[in-house]
Amino acid sequence: MASVFSHGLVALVIGSVSAPRAIPKRFWALSIICSILPDADVIAFKFDIPYEHMFGHRGISHSLLFAAMLGIFVAFAFFSNMRTSVRWLLTLYFTLVTASHAVLDAMTNGGLGVAFFAPFDEARYFLPWRPIVVSPIGIGSFFSAWGMRVIVSELLWVGLPAAGLALPLILIRRFVVNRKTSPESELS
């Protein structure tokens, strides 16, 4: 798996380029939670559920169906005060953020792959390009030479591309879009 840091970073980038300026603070917390929640499946190890089982690690909680169901739940449970059309846009957003977890995991160089299509297909998949060093499971193992290789790998393959995508979009949004909609621009 990729680390929680990369999953959270991707959620923040997706949110920062797609969310309107006046978005509730819970949006950011829920974005990060949705991006890391699929890894709650590691609890399966405590119940002797094998890794390769549909309910094992990178199984159904990493599926596109799970991402869609979580997206619907989060949008409609936590943003019930918003118009239905906005909640459907939030559903799409939270589905994308949750699914980004599986995509990052499918780009790692370890594990058994990701069950993108569970429960309809139990096969595990990787993307053809797998540059991210797989993160150890467990906090203790993360603080090791292996964990340092993961951090360097994720900075290179997730952090830099995220910054390269987010910074220009944020700047364009801040200086071009906001200038057109600011009260000062209406006066000129």
C-alpha cells in the first residue's frame, strides 16, 4: 500500500483544485478520511482473514463499488443541508477521493494487487506502471530504512506530481477566476 501520507495528500490536492472557496471544514476532514478508510481492512489480519480473501487487505474496501457507496454515504449524511445537485457532485468527489486510494495502491511494487471490481470479480490488479515502494503495514515498521525508502518514493512519485498539478491550478483559480468574480472587477 501507499502510506496514509500520500493518500491524504492526494485527497487534499483533489479537493483544493475542485472545491469552491466557501466549503465547510468537515469537507477537508472527510476528504482525508475517505482517502485512507479503505486501509481499515487491515483489521482482517486480526481475525485471521487471509490477505487474498475478498474481505482481506486490498479486497472489497478497495473496490470501485465501495468507493461509490462511501461517496454516496458521505455526501448525503454529512452535507444534508445542501441542494441535491450539490450532494451528487459531492458524491462524485468523495467517490473519486476514495477510489484514488486503490489507484495509488495499484501503483506500488508489492502486495497482491487491488480488487477494483469486487464483489463481482475477485481478481487483483496492478497498474502497468508501479514506481511506488510499497509501505509496510503497521506504524512500527514504518520507522525503519524501508519506511524511509517509502517516503522518498512517495515524494518523488506522488508529492512532486501533486504539487506540479495543484500549484498552477490553485494560482489560476486564485488570480484569474477570482479576479473576474471580485467586486473590484465589476467596477472597472
